Amino acid sequence: MRKKRAHKPYWEMTTRELAEATKEFDKPFVADTFAPLSPEMRERWERAKRKVGRST
């Protein structure tokens, strides 16, 4: 199940819009709904963690 992406950045949302966009995190034990990363997502995560090289 894909999460619905916000139509605008959080810092531009009204209080009501922000509450609606983040209401899933109000539930207790939200971490229990997480699943292991797929191989594709694991690769993306590993690439994101790499340190940026020095530019010359």
C-alpha cells in the first residue's frame, strides 16, 4: 500500500492540513506496521547513506 503524497510541502500547510497529513503517526505502536526493506529499497537506502565525494 502506497502512502498518499502531500500536495504541498509541510511548511506551507495550514494547521488542519498538517494534522490530516500526519494523523497516521498519532496511533500507538506505529512502528509495528513497518516491514523490512525490499532489495530495491535497500539499494536506494545504501546509496543515500554513502558519503558525498570531494569535488575537485
